[in-house]
Amino acid sequence: MERLQKVIATTGFCSRRKAEEYIAKGLVEVNGKIVTKLGTKVNYTDNIVVNGMALDTKEDKVYYLLNKPRGIITSVSDDKKRKTVVDLIKENKRIYPVGRLDYDTTGALILTNDGELTNLLLHPKNHIEKLYIAKINGIPTREQLSRISRGMVIDGKKTGKAKVKVKKVNKRDNSSVVTIAIYEGRNHQIKKLFEAIGYKVLKLRRYGISFLTVDDLKSGEYRKLSVKEVKKLYAQAKLDGND
């Protein structure tokens, strides 16, 4: 048996913290009875209803690593009928992307129906590295890169520390290729960091998430994660989150 809030989060319905709020407000039913006590233990075979919606707790978990192409929406659906990352995965189960990549950003993206792992991977405290390579217009100085490394105030909030390094300089067209590793997933974060030091990101690719990379995947290709890889992601997130 597992705690009710964990089971709810595992379905991807909401985060564990949000599940606790639903329970406390009396909005969760287990086998037809309202449950308000946090920590109540349930089975995955129990019938659980949250805020009027029945959850599928018995669904097998699936995990995919996609090399997202440019021009694809990171969403389950799109009201403008544009193609989404879910459309690329030939899977009958309900899956969703872990985090997001911008429309014009390519690279590594995990898709799953495991809500617990999703929450662990997205929470900054768990220090799951997102690895990017960016082409920018200009050649940043060491001091400018140090500002990004230390953290900068973006949209009124300071970013976490980052690892940033110039990999290649092209003086002919005055551009640079820079690698950057961050633990957060704020909206347009990489682009805004470079804009804050005076540069525009011309191309952006996320080539890895923690130990997972898309080096062996062509654009638009995907693969299933192995049981070993999923366990390693869980272990890493829980270990770093307890530091």
C-alpha cells in the first residue's frame, strides 16, 4: 500500500502537494468514501476520485526519450491544430511531456504517464541537470559568463547557479557556440539569460537530461527508457533532493 497523495501524483493528475490540498479540502473519494486524513494508505486497485474525476491508477507506466524537432509544440494538444510532441509517439496510452521545450528549440525531452517521476525531475531542489548547446550572436566575455554562472535576476527572480562554457568562436560572423547546464526549467530561461548579458540566442538545442542524451537519435526519433534508466532517474532525483 502507498500514501494516497503519492498514488494520486503517480497518475499525473497533479503534484503530491496539490493532492494533499485536495485531500484536506474533502475533494478525494476512495471506494466511494471521502478521505480527509493525510497519509491514508491505499492500493493501486482502489477506486479513487479527485474533484469529481476518476483516476486510472492501474495504468502501466511508460517512459520515452524523444529528440524533439524544431517547429513542434511541447504539449499534449494544441488549439491551433499544430503538431505536438505527443503526436510523434506511437503510443495508445495517455502520456505527457516532462517540462517543455520552445517551438524553435530542439533536443531531449522525456514523455511519460508517471506523475511521481515527472514531479521529481521538474523540481529544482532535485538538481536534475538540463544540458543545452546554444549559438549566440556575439562573443561573450568571461565576466559575462560568470554572471550567468552565479545566477541572475530574470523576471524579478534570481536564477540558480549554472555551468556555462564557450565551445567555439566564429570571428568571421561574430558568433559563438556555448554549452550551458541548468537545474531549473523556467520559461525561455536560456534565451533570457543571454539577453540579459546582451546577446541573442540564434539556435538552441537540449542535448541531454542528466545522464540521458539524444546523440543516438535522429530528429523526431524516440526510444523507450530501460527499467535501469528509470530506476537511475528516480535514485538520482531522490538522492539530490535530500542533500
